[in-house]
Amino acid sequence: MDRHLNLIKTDFEQTEKRIFPRFPFNYLTFKNSGDDSLVFEIKDISYTGMQLSLKDGGHSFTADSDISGTLHWQKASLEAVGKVKWVSGKRVGVEFKVDDVFEEKVKQFLSIENMIDSLRPIHEFSAGVEVPANLKYWLRADGPFEVFVWRHNDGELSRFQFLMMERFVEWEDGVGIKTGRIISKRDLDTPLITEDELIFSVDESVNTSAVEFAQDILSNIGTEFIPEEANEFLKMKLNS
């Protein structure tokens, strides 16, 4: 497990790296407008932008291109206009054009209610998903939210992580709570398993807003996703 806990020190900030398993299906999509409309998967999203990925074919977007279209997620949709900030192969980074009206709409689109509606207990899937042996619970709501709960060899819970858009919250046995901002995420594909490498900038002190966001989400997660005893354990550690 050492590779899950690599520390990187720089002169400017302290960052840490985590390796997570990747769920291969994503139901959060973006269809750009225009004659050459394409349907992209939304790999990551926040209130200010999103990272798109095209599974098949190519696109003509370049840095500084204007982009507009519709985000679809379960029963919800959102019209968005933005600017392409970077392009890397089939991946496109987009910054939204935000005004007061769009700000309210994107917050509603990425509401906790929509997260819970799309939540899936990946640890219960049996087909096509490689779950590490020490990963006890894995909940995923497509792009905006994931939670990973790990266990010791004796079955006791050892640590957990909340990935909430650009924010990162982690508790580890013997270490306590740590928060940070996700600064990069890349695919690690091997013949046997697909994983994501995530690097986050560590906050100098615990970000209470991020912890409160995790608490709000956790309070809406029912026992059909995670047992009440485990839910209470996570709540206790987030309150510590």
C-alpha cells in the first residue's frame, strides 16, 4: 500500500499522491452544440469548469476555443457556455462562463440531491470492476463525488477519502483528518487493472468547509449504500 501514500515535497507547496481504482462507466455527459456535435464523458466537474473525455473518434477543439452545449445527468440537464483552457488528446479542459444566473443553476445541477440520485455502491458490483481486497466500501456519483473506505487486515476500518469535485477529505487511523485541493488526475491503464492517479495540494490546516460538505453528503447516504454502523463511524471521525 506504500504507493497509495506517496508524499511529494516542493518549495511551493506540499502535495500528496493517491492511487484509486477507476469505475469504467460514467453517466454524466456533455453534448456540444453545432454541426459537429459530439457526446463527451465528464471526467471531473466543479462549479467553475469541467474535464471532458471523448471515448471514440476525434474533435477539433483547441485552447481558447469557445464551447457550448448541454450537460446531462440522470434526469437533470444544464445548458453551459465556456472556454477551452487546454487540450490533451481526447481530453478537453473547459472553464464555464459564470454569471449570477448560471452560478445558481450549476449549484442546483451539482446538488447533494442529484449526487444521491446517481450514487452507486461499486463495492457490490461483480462484473467488470476490479475492487482492491482492502477496499471495504466504494460509493460513486459519476464525476462530482466518490467515497472510498478502506480496512485493516483484521476488518477494522483504517481510512477513508471523500472526493468532492475539486476538494479532497481524508481520515487515516493514527493520523486524523487531512484536507486538500485536487490539482491533477490521470489514468493509469495496465493489462490487469484501470486506476486513477490523483495528486492533491495539502491544506496547511483542516478546511472546515470541505469537512462540512462531506458531512452534509454523508448525512444523506442511506443504509442501502453503506451500513449504519459504518456511516456513524465516518461521521464520528469527520467530527473529530
